[in-house]
Amino acid sequence: MAKRKTIIPLASVERLIREVGGGKVRVSESGRATLAKILEMYARDVAEEAIKLAHHAKRKTVRGEDVELAYERVYRGIR
């Protein structure tokens, strides 16, 4: 199976993990790649919902309020 590249940079994911761990953790390549994949899947779900909300409001521009509401809907499983 070919490795799928993510949009989210692995270095950013590593920094996030290290920050959460107080700088006292090491992060493997597979750990970075797996979290990046999960974060991207979740972000895509929120983005899709935000786009739906903007279109419903007859806008082409996704606003911060769309993303916030989309996050609430996706996070709580409301679709």
C-alpha cells in the first residue's frame, strides 16, 4: 500500500505533540504520519460542513462563524 501524503506538515504535527507533552516526548515517523492523517480527516469533515453552511447562507466565502458552527455539528455528530 502506497503512503498517502497529507496536507498537514509532519513537522507541525511533531511540534504539536512535543508541546502537549511538555517537550519531554519523542515522536516516531509513524506517530507523526498517523496523527496528521487523523487530523486531516477531521479537518476535512469540518470544512465540508462549513462549506454547506456558507452555501446555505448564499455565500461563497466560508467565515469563521461557519467553521465554529461546523465544528460544533461535527464534534457532536449533528449532521
